[in-house]
Amino acid sequence: MKKILFDKSSFLLAAIFVVAAALLFFLMVLAYKHLEKQTESVEWMQQSYEISAKLQHIFSDLKDIETERRNVILRANHEEARKIINEKMIEITALENSLKQNFINYPVQQENLQTLDMMIRYKYNIVNKTLSSLSREEDMETMKESLLAGKNVMASIQDKIGEMLEEEEILLNQRKDTLIDIQKSTPFYLFIISLFSLGMLVFAFYKMNKDVKTQKRNNDELKLALDTSQLAEKVGGYGIWIYDYTTKEYYFSDNQYRLLGYEPQAFQADHEKFFQHIHPEDRKRVDAKYQIMIETGSMIPFRYRIITKDGELRHFQMVGESVLSPSGERILLGITTDITSEVESQLKLEGTNWMLRERNKTLSIANETFEEAEKIGFFGTCQYLIDEDRFILSDNLFRLFGHELSDEEQFLKSFEEDIHPNDLKMVKMKISSVFIQKEITSFAFRIIRKNDRKLRYIDVSSKIIRDKEVGDYYLFIAQDATDEILDKLSIREKNRILEANNKELQAFNYVASHDLQEPLRKIETFISRLTDKDYDKLSDSGKQYLERIQLSSGRMRTLINDLLQFSRTTRAEQSYEVCDLNLLMNNALEEIYHPIEEKRAQLEISNLPVLKVVPFQVQQLFTNLISNSLKYSKEGVKPYIKIDSEKVKSATEKLLSKAVPGTYYKITFSDNGIGFEQEYADKIFQLFHRLHGKGEFEGTGIGLAICKKIVENHKGYICAKGIPGEGSVFTIYFPEETKAFS
């Protein structure tokens, strides 16, 4: 019954609103049309005033023109007068054009304006004739005729303007009358609109106030019922949910949210949000049950698990039934009950037994796994229980010392017999420091294994364990470290041999680069003296032999210098400094200034980074790469060398695919030289490797090897790419970790 009354009230309010809105709209349209006519009348009146002002302005300008004409006769200042007259005529023309726009809808005024325009043109011609006659100094009789004609024309113009003003006065009076009528009716329309609006407001207020009182009474009754229901939900530990078949929407009661661990109405009630809390193992089963309940409209109670917002596992029971709502809509009413306490009571005994079985099983597996781990890892354990003054030894500890498991009773007594005599004192001291001084340190010692009498190395580590159940105890782990220690000894011996070889290599480099220079200097000196003093006395073949000797000694000098340079790059003592690579590049260019000038080479160099490097090595790197491009340039073609720099990621560069991941600085040297076959890209960096014969290009095959060594000293990478006949590109990568600052 309340629902029917509420629907009738809503319909009545809606009908009142529609009727009131329609009437208000009608009155607003009338008022708008009324105001629009009033505005139009005011605009027409304003236009009449503007037309009158323009006509008077035209007549004023014509009088000024007549005045100037008379002034010319008196003062004979023709040019100034003509200028003023022309300005006035331009102003009159503009006013006439404006009047034409105002008279578009007035044929009478249009004809008057045309007549007025002809009179003005006639007047202007008379004025021009007067000015012309003054210039020709005509007789006074002609001048009088001109003045008389101008006077007559001005009288006609004045009459015509007066006629047009009278016409505008008539229109103005008509528009004033119209405006007065409109203004008289405006208050009436405004009063009607205001009165009607006030009536609508009073009626609407009365109706809404009555409905509010009725609604408040209904709400109080509903609130009492709702509070009773919510209290029952809390006491009974259940929640209510509703599914509307029509709107496909859900409703959760406040306690339904609390069962899930949320505050009431904490989220929008929906199927997906609720199912997120169902235990993953139960979701498929619950979803199938739920679909049957939706389709059939009923379901016997079933149980499932949920996980609350706080991660707590709870057990729920759900039942549902399809019913009709008070408004006649079909809905599904469901009740969710928390049965966790009941389920936990049932499972408590089973859970306890299961946990015991699983714990025993886990311990058994852990023991077996630990025993196998001891065998695989070649270690054994020993626990010393402090409170019980008792040792617990693992089986594999016996195996490490070469004892049988049956020797357990005799192991502690015979333990000292297996330790190497030279290590026995040290072992006793270490064990004493653990038990007496409480110092827990790792140590290693040698044993002679009992079963095969082999020498083995044992590494021992210890730790005190705090256990509430069994008390504090010491844990000792003994591991067979023989292979590891022997490997270390082997590496140490190899390092010693490598150090000796390096010393021999340095001695060889010193002899090759220093001791050979003395005889080479003598050879060069004798060749120089022979060339200066006795060259002309030699035969042609002798001269040829001398030139060959001189060429060979030069190649040897270059080879020795390159060996010296390569030796410097392999030394361990290298001082890294923060350097601007642009300065090192400038130094390198100054060093090879003459070859660049001789070749007339063109270099294009971009900005280089600031890195922490060995300065002389990087400068030598730049020198060698630029010299290489100059040496292998095309004959008759100016060398062009381009040097670029950019910051790259190792993941984007193919050469750095196996490098340490990170950021690198990429510097490329590109030239237009003779290039090379790509199959030789790696060989050109090998020591003494040459792609061309000594007769084609001079060199020792050491320069690029030095470049590679320098880049490797800086933990970088270098590669080359060549195309025969087109040129080559050398690419260097320096890691960002050498960057000094941004």
C-alpha cells in the first residue's frame, strides 16, 4: 500500500513539474519576444538619431567648403584651400556611403539621397571652377556668376537636407510611440511570470513537505527493521546478499562485508570481488554451485573456504532461494554463514595427527637428505651438547678420516693419530680456543687417512647454536678441502712461473729495444758519413746497395721504436688520470702534423668525453689510428677522416653482447682509404701481422696491435670493418665506469 501511495505521489510531482515547466517556457518565450521588440525599437530610434547627425554633418562640411572658396577669393591661397576642400569632400563621400546602408529599406530616403548627391557634385564642380578661374585671373563678372550659382545650390541642398530630416523626424516619432507601448506592457508580463513562478514554488513546497514527512515515517520503520536484522546477523555470524535478475546487480549486507574482513560498504558489491576471496582450490566447485543456484533459483547448503582481507582462512556455508521483492521483481536471496569454529573443532584431532605424521616424514627425509649432502659435499658434522657434555658425530665424519662406522667407540681416542704430526699442536690450540676462550674461528689442517694412508686437507668451521629445546651446543663442520687447496697451490706455482716468464720477456724487450740501438746507431752513422763523403765515388751498383742498406736500417729503427712502444703498453705500472680526450686528440694531431699536411688530409672530429685513462696510451692510440688512415689512403685522393663519439648501451651493440652489461662510450674512426677484406678484421690486430708487402706500404705490423693492447688496458673493446676500395671504420668502446664526471 505504501509503495502505491509513493508511486502516485511521484507521478503527481512529475506531472506538476512538466506543466509548470511548459507554462514557464511559454511565458519566457512571450517575454523574450516582448523584450526583443523593445530592443529593436530602441535600435531604430538610435539609427534615426545617427542619420540626422550625419545629414547635419554633411551640411556643415558643405558650409566649410563654401567658406574656403570665399577665403580663396580674399587671400588667393589656392593650394591650401584645395587641400581642405578635398578633405571635406572625402568626409562627405564617406557619410553618403554610410547613409546608403541606413536607407536600404527606405526607397523615399534613397531617392532623396541620390538627389542630394547630385547637388553636392554640382556644388563641388562650381567650387572647382571658381578655383580655376582665380588661377586664370578671369574677370569679376564671371566670378560673381560663380558665387551666385554656389549660393543657389547651397539653398537647394539645405532644403533637401531639411526634407530628409523631416522624414526621419516622422519615423522617429513613430518608433517612439511603439517603444512607449512596449515599455507600458513590460511590467505586466514580468508580474505575470513572477506571480506564476511563486505559485509553482508554493505548491511544490507543500507537496514535497508532505512527501518528506511520509518518507521519514517509512524510513523510521525500515531503519528499525534493518537494525534488528543487522543485530541478528552479528549474533548469528551470518551475512545476507541479494542478486537482482533484472539489473544484474548485487547487494551485500554490512555483516557480509565484516565476514570478509572489510568495513561495511567498503567496496562495490559484485560477483568478481567476492570470488577473489574464495580459496583457489574451491573456486571451481563454488562457481559451479553458484551457477546452478542462479539458474534453478534454489540450492541446498554447501561449504567452502575463503581468505579474508587480512589473510585469515575461514570456512563458510552458503544457501540461496529465489523470491519476489516488494516491488514484484525477481531476486535471489542468499545467506552466508561463518562455520569456522565448527569446522576447526572437527578437524582439530585429524589435523594434529596429520601434522605429527608429516613432521616425522619430514624429519626422516631431512636426515636422509643431509646424509647424502655430506657424502656429495665431502663434509661431516659434530655437535657438542654443552649441558650434557656429549658429542654427536655424523656418519660421514668417520668416512672423512677413513674409519669404519664400527669404530665409533674408538674414534675419539684414535683421532689424534690421524692428524699430521706437524699440525697436531695447532689443532689442539684451535679446539681449546673454542671451548675455553669461546673464540669461534675457521682453520685447516692435514690428516693421513686411516684406510688408504693418503694425505688429505680438512677445513673446519664452527658456530654456537642457541636452541630452546635441546639447549646451547657447538656445531663443527669438517670438509675435505684437498682439491681446493691443491688447486690454490697449483695456481700459486703457475703464477710464479708466469712472473718469471714476464721478467724474461721484459729482459728480452729491453735487449731488443735498447741493446740493439747501439749497433744500429753506428750503422746509421757510417751510412751517413759514407753518403756525405764517398757517395759520388761509388759505382751505380754500390749506390744501389747503399740505398738498400739505408732503407733496411730505417725499417729496423721503426721496428725497435714500435717494440719499445708495445713494451710500454704491457707494463703493469700504469697511472690513470682524469683527462679530456679532446686535449689528447689535439696532442696527437700536433704529433703527426707534417704527415697530415703532406697528405692534405681533411679531419672532422666531434666532441669527445672526459674519462679516467692513461694519458700517453690514449694519445698513442689516437696517433696510431689516424696514422693508419693516412698510410693506407688512396693515391691521388685527399684523405678524409671522420671521428665520432656517442654514449651507447651494451645491449644495443653486437660487439658488446658478451661484455659486462652497462653503458659505454663509442668512438669511431672512419676514412675513405683503400679498405680491406672483412675476413682480415681480426688478424690486423695481431702482432707483426701485415696485409701488404713491404714494397707497397711501409710499417712493422705493430701499430694496430698496440692499439688493441691500449684499449684492453682500459677494459674496452676495439673492432674494425673494411670495404676494399671504399675505406675502413675502426670502433672503440670505453666503459662508462672510467668516466670522471658528467
